[in-house]
Amino acid sequence: MDATEMTSGSPTSTAAVRTEALVKTYPQEPEPVRAVRGVSLTIEPGDFVAMAGPSGSGKTTLLNLLGGLTRPTGGRIWVGGEEITDLPDRHLARMRLERIGFVFQAYNLLPVLTALENAEFTLLLRGLPAAERRRRVEELFSLIGLDGLEDRRPGPGQSWESRHWYWPTSPRRTWIPPPPTLSSKSWNG
């Protein structure tokens, strides 16, 4: 991703996400891979932003940087007004648990858990009581038309229909409760 200036609103300290001159270079032989090159952007709360580009253009790397999964080589990152560029790993993990939801292309569900258990997993990590977790997940499943599928488990070789039920459960932090969301879904067509 080349040097880009993207602003989806007025740049303020209340931006949901903001970067300045963000750079990520991976050391590799014979030459380093410059995946993100000087990206500056501002995303305001409630904005919907899409990235498009060919495979290998840095989209996933940028999302990983914004979510604190990867450290930048240069530049700065703010999430909800808090600079996360140099936060310790423990603080980044807490931020991801409480403030960021990811929708992974591979779903990243635990195959030994039911749909309900997968959907409530982050709430468990946050310390919510079992009854509250179940209430929130059942409410979500009803809202998105998945009620009655709480006891299904993901499995290999399943049809689109069975994949459909668990796609919405993967953004656990997105729906329960709904914080900002980063999606790592590839739309490269």
C-alpha cells in the first residue's frame, strides 16, 4: 500500500482510527518487502470504509497494523484517540478484547465449541456471567436470523448454508457489544 492520504471526515482526536505516515517493511532476502508505505488516514466513528487492491498490495498488513496485531516499522497509529504504536503487547491484547472486532476470512472458530459457545467466547474472556452471555448471544442470533442454530458446530467440508450460520459469529466483539470493526475479508474477486 503506497503513501496515501485518506480522510473520511474531519481529522479530530475523536477519530475511531487515525494513522500518520504508517510504514511496515518485512526483512526478506534478497530485498526487504515494503508492504505499507507512508499511509496516513482518518476514520471517524460510524464511517464505513473499504479498501481494494490486488493480492499482495498491503491491505491485510494495514488491517493488522490498525488492530495492533503487527508492529509498524514507522509512523503512528491511534485507536479511539489513544496512541497504540508503542503499547505493550498486554495492552494491545486488552484493546483488541474490548474495542476491536475482526472478521477473519478463515472464520477462526473453535471446532469443539457450538455456534453459541463460539459467539460468547469473547464475552467469557471479558468476565460476563454465563446467563448474560447466553442472553446476548440468543438476542444476536434472533436479530440476524440464526436462532435455532446455537448448538451447531463448525466442521470441515460443510456447505455454504452451514458456513453462513457461523460467519456472523466470528465477529464476536463486533456484535456483542458493537465496537468498531476491522474486517480482514479479502474481496479481490
